[in-house]
Amino acid sequence: MKRLVATAQEAATTDAEAAGQKPPVLSNFPGKTDIMTSAQKSMTPFLLLCLIGFAAFFSSYLRIPVMPLLAATMGAGPAQIGTINGAFMLTTGLLSIPAGLLADRIGRTVPIIAGVSATAISSLLVTLCHQPEQIASAYILFGAGLAAFAPGMLSLVADVMPPNRLGQAYGWYTTAIYIAMTLGPATGGYLAKTVGLRQVFIVSGCLLAAVALLALFVLPKGPPRHKTDLHAALSASFELLHNSRLLACLLATIGSCIGFGVFLTFIPLYAAQQGYDPAQIGLIFAAQAITNVVGRVPIGSLSDRVDRRWLVAVGLIFLAIALASFGQMVRLPCLMACAVVMGMGMALTFTAIGALIAELVPTVQRGLAMGMYNSCVYLGMMTGATALGVALKRIAYPAGFAAAGSAALVTALLFFPMMRRRQ
């Protein structure tokens, strides 16, 4: 083989010198340059996806701490405010699956742009509301928009990146999303104090409209549309329910999000019961958020080199330990330490699950699978918050946190046997 390459090189050199041209160089490794070029080309669309995802979630989450305050000025009590958020989460959870199926049939672009546009309209509609029920209606549109946006974006990440870099890709993308979900509420609270409550929703709506316009021009193209009839598409979709490994990933998502919903909803109340002020409670949340953000990129790179199933299992165990420990801790440093373990568990579980799901399903069903994943995220969070809220009428916080930790632990125990089954 080497002799053939050498002979070809000599012949090419002789011909080129006779023509007065620079002789070409024949590589002994054909295709290597093409592979490197393909990897480099995939980075620009991926960075655009990270930018669009960050901007969309940042603009949407500006309203998170402001909505309860605005609803309270209209006479809404805690139950009504909880209903508004519940309507948003339930809508997102229920519509993510059909939105993912739609992204597989008509392409990713239309659902993404329509979703961002719907969230922009919902934010502007809130500025016209004068009753809590009207805000709830606007938040249903917010949930529908997020349901259309998230599965398409998650699918595009896998569409534009090479398979051997999926873990790293989801690590970076979810980091961008989580930073946005952390900075958005903080910025929204500052804007509410400086410019007013309703004005925050105007800012949110205008920024989201700009994101939709940006996506219209720079959103990477996904795989070609799959022009199958609805019956064939639904039949292929139901086949995913027989994929035990995909179901294991969805179960792990629900188990972890039940715990995360409990953390978001009841840790502030528990910490306040121990005598801590809002600033100190913010330190607990900051410990979780910083650990979650910082851990995702290295964990994503690690997941490309090791068995991702172990990362998910370890993450669920971390979540179980953190949740069970919260109810036994009183001192602020101990609560912050539990939050750090919680953040590491979130980073391990969610970074690995995203890459696993992208690997386990064919491209033509990736949107549907990501829709299922997004549904499990929001329905799991809603289940955790609702179930523990009812249970707290009969049990104390330590028992409630331990129950949430047990759910994560049981999920970890079920995850491995389901992942080992043959399809």
C-alpha cells in the first residue's frame, strides 16, 4: 500500500512539474481532513443554538419572581398563585409530546419559532390582565409556547453535533439554559424594583420577540421532513413505548424532577421555619445553582468517555442523599452543603440523560422522544410539589424530604435493570 501511494505521489509530482504547477500532496490518511472539517462546521450551528436557548429562557424567566407579586396586587392568595404556576407546568407537560411529534413531521424550525412567539405574546398579554384568572389564561399560552420550543431545540442539538460529542454538547447546552434560568429571575426582580411589575412583562415580551426574529434567520436546519401519513407516524411513535431503555431514562427524569420540585417549592419554607431570612435562603439556592452549572460541562465531556448509565445512577443517589439530609439539617452551612450535593446530582443525571435519549432513538423520532423527556420534567416537578404539599398536612418536613429522597433512590434501583433489557 505504501509503495502504491509513493508511486502515485511521484507520478503526480512529475505531471505537475511538467505543467509548471506546485505538486500536490497525497495524504496517507484519506478522510481525516473531512472528519475534522465536519466537526468544525458543526460548532457554529451549535453555538447559535446555545445563544438562542439562553436568550429564550432568560427572557421567559424574567417573569418568574414577578408574577406572584403582580397577582398579589390583584387580590390573589397563595392558592391562586399556585394554580397559575400549576396551569403553566401542566400545559407544558401535556403538550410537549405532541409538539415533539410535530417537530418530527414538519421539521424543527416552525415549532421553535412558533413557541418563542407564543411566549412573547403571553408575556405581553399579562400586562393587560386585571384579574388572577386572566393571568392564568395567559400562562397557559406560556406553557404551550415552552412545550413547542424545548423539544425542537433539544432535538436540534443532537441533529447538528457528531454522535461522539453528544455528552459534551448537552453539557454545554444545558449549562447555557441553566445559567439563563438563574440570571433571569434575578434580573426580573431587579427590574421590578426599578421600573415596575408590569413593565417587566413588557421587557420580557419584547426580548422574546427579538429572539423569535433571530431564530427565523439563523436557526440551523435539522434533518429533512418526514412526509409520512399520520397513521404511520403514530404507529412508529407507539413503538417507542416498547423501548425499555428509553422508558428507563424517562423514569429517571420523573424521579429526579419530583425531588427538584420539592426542593424549589419547600426548601424556602423549611429554611424560613428555621429562622433564616430571604438572603440566607438565597445562599442555599445559589449553592445548588452554581454547582449544577459548573458541573455540567466536565460531566458532559466525561459522559462521552464512560458508560452514561453509571452517571445517571450516581446522580440519582446524590439526589436521594441530599433530599433526605435536608430534613435533618438546621445550620446554614449544612443546608448549603446539602444543596451542593443536590446540584451535583442534577448535573450528573440530566446531562447524561439528554445524551442517552438522543442515542437511543432514531433521528426521525428524536423530536417525540425529547417531547416525552420535557413532559416528564414538568409533570415530575408538578407531582413533587403537589404531592408533598398535600402530605405536609399530616407529616413534618423531615419525613416529606425523606419520602422525596426515597423516590429518587427507588428510581435508581429500577433504572439499571430496565437499561439492561434487550430491545
